[in-house]
Amino acid sequence: MLAAGAVNTAAIGDGQVTAAKLAKGVIPTVPAAPTADTLSGATATGKAVLKAADAAAARTAIGAGTPYVLPAAGTALGGVKRAAYVADPAGDAPTKAEFIALRDALVTAGIMAPKA
């Protein structure tokens, strides 16, 4: 037996807490709470995601960076393409030249494929 007030913090061994062990003054040790850094089997990326303060930090942790933003409208690839303005036809039926002007504006903007 331990002296009055003495504490035996020895490990219990088999992990079982019994009345006999407690009577001997053996107090089970409590392991430290797990943290992202102490998780076994977690990769550095997984730990970084767990520790991320916000969604942007989590995206950075997995290499995603920031959300993709389309470029401004115009001729840039990935953006919304826009053809140059083509004037209204002079009459009720477009002429061949007016049709070609419209087609050329669409090709120039990348909206229509050029002639192969």
C-alpha cells in the first residue's frame, strides 16, 4: 500500500482498471488528446486540411489554390467570346457581302471555326 496521500501513476499494463489496482493506488494515465499533428496514418496534406482555418486555406492545402474566375468578355480563351459589331443589312435580304462580314466577325472572335 502507498502512504496516505501518495499517488502511484504507474501504467496499469493491461489497460484494465480493477478495484484491486485502485486499492494499490495505481491511477490510470490518460493519453493526451489527439491533434492533427499526432494522427497516425494521416498525410501532411490531410493534416494541413484539418488545420485549415477556412475554405481558402483548405484549397491551398490540397493544391487547388483559389476558385477559377473567367476572364473578362472578349477574345480571351476561357472567357465569353464576343464578335465585333456587324451593321444591319441595308435591305430586307442580306447581301453576300453582308453575310461574309458577319461570318468573318464570328471567325475573328473565335466563335466560328475558320475555313479548313
